Amino acid sequence: RYFLVLDDIWNEQQGLWESLSIPFFGEETVRIIVTCRNEKVAEIMQTVHPYRPGYLSPEQSWSLFRHYAFGGRDPVEQPRLVDIGKQIVDKCSGLPLAVKTIGSLLRHEIDEDGWMEVLQSDLWELDNDNETLASLRLSYNRMPSNLKPCFVYCSIFLKDYKFDKNVLVRLWMAQGYIPPQGRRRMEDIGDEYFNDLLRRSFFDSSYHDGFYEVHDLVHDLA
């Protein structure tokens, strides 16, 4: 019996799918779940009608945003930020990555003006058809300048590349992206840079065997 999960598939060639299927012919029980973002991929591989997950509800969106934006703080103590935050969540249109990214950004903003700048940013209008990209651009624009070259450097690797944090930090050092700070080890500074990007959701925190990934849309932004 086989249960196989194929995540984030982009194959549009019927022959490749048939080749993958051959070893399973004649087996007692075979169940395959495929996730993809391209309807043509689904049409090639499907044996049942595809399931299309919906958007987050307003309540789910706010719960996710509150988790990332407020951390352990009680939102009730900051009613004005709650009001602005709910307006920002509305702009994310129920897209989980957009909500998570903006929430992670605002976790570092403790004043009302910073939240209002995000709400009123022109980038929401520039990327009117892609709220996720708009939220990512906002997060990048408000990223500390020392982190930007480290983040952009990740774009030279292929999508779905598994990053080893220690190796990546040494590559940043070799590129001169980590300036010395007194007696601190450059490796420690680079580790701090990486953890800051991780907290801002530019790396996937659900790492595997000590490796980290960059979401495809985040890679596109880089």
C-alpha cells in the first residue's frame, strides 16, 4: 500500500507523470495527493476533481495577524493599533502569506505612525491585483538596510533550495555583507542577520533537518 504526497508540482508534461505512475500499476492500494498552483498541472495528474482551498475568513485572518504582529502582547491594551491592524488585514484579502508577512513586519513597529504608514502605503495600489506581492514589497522596503543585500543574495539560488544557515552566513561574509562590529565574531553577527530575516518570515521557519527554505513568492521578490 502506498500513500504519496507531491507538494508544489509544476510539471506540465503528460509523459513525465505517466513515467512516475508506472511502478504503482497493479499495487493493492495507491493514494497520491498533489498540490499545485497551476490548473493545467492538475488536469494532467488528476483522477478526481481538484480541491480548491478558499481564502481565510476575516476572523481567521485577524487571528493569524494578531499572532505575528502582537506576539505575547495583549491587543486590548492597544486599541488604536487593533483598529489599524484590522484595516491592514482587510487589504490582505484572506491570503495567508500576505497576512503573515505584514504581521511579522509590524511586530517590530511599536508606534501608531509606523502602522499607519503601512496602511496608507502606495504599494497596495501598485500591486492591486496581488496583495501578497504588495505585502512582501512593503516588508522589504521597511527592512533594515543591512539585511537587504543578504536577502537579495538568496535569489541566486534555485527555488526550493535548502539553505544551511552556517554556510549562508559564510557566503554573506565572503561577499562583504557583514561589516565587523568591534570584537564580535562575524559569524555571530551573520547569525543575528539570519534570525532577523527568519523572524520577518523571509525564510520558512518550518525547516527540515536543519535546513531552511524561501517561499516561491518571496524568491520572486528577491
